[in-house]
Amino acid sequence: TGDRGWSVGEMEEGDAWHGRPMGDGMDVWSMRLPGGILMQCPRVIVGGQAGICRLAWLPEEDTDDAMLLRIEAGVLALEPVPDEDDETMMVGFYPPTLGSLRCDVMKKQGELEDASQ
């Protein structure tokens, strides 16, 4: 918990979601906005599974100290509320809850090798 300084020399493909504008699958709604903003969220969040909502911002200034800001939240929704008298009956759904939250701030350190310009 709290702020921690990390040096990421190489990012694995699964964690580099900000480079996949269409998300990880067909059930992801994705939008690029002016100013270097990328939003990704599930089309539907089903009960019993966390839906991953993501936001990345890379200011478009091409400077040596460019920062990439990312946030990833796991949201739980459609969890049934059982009836107090009859546990087999459902009376509604609990409000959505935040299951996980991760925030990243990454600073540009040089150029990538073999990257197209």
C-alpha cells in the first residue's frame, strides 16, 4: 500500500494494455479521446466476475520527460441479494463494488529499439 518507486525495465505483454487500443477481447468497449486518453471497459459486467475498467493518459507532447498515467479498477456487479425469509429467492442486486485498484505513473526513459517512427 502507499506510494512505491519501481523501475520497470521491460513490460510484459499482458501488462501493456495501454498499447492495445481495442482491449483484451471482443467484450471490451474502447474509446480514444483527444489529448492522449484511452478508456477501456467491459460491455457487460456479469455476477461472480470482476469487470476490468482502465484509463490511460499520455500527454501528446513528445518530450524526454513524458509521463504515462494509468489506472485499472476491478468492479464487481450484479451480486444477488437473497430474500431473508427464503434464501432461494433473490430480491435484487447489491450496488457495484470496487474489488481492486491499481495506479501507475511511468516516465519515459529513452527510445525503444527497433520501434517504427
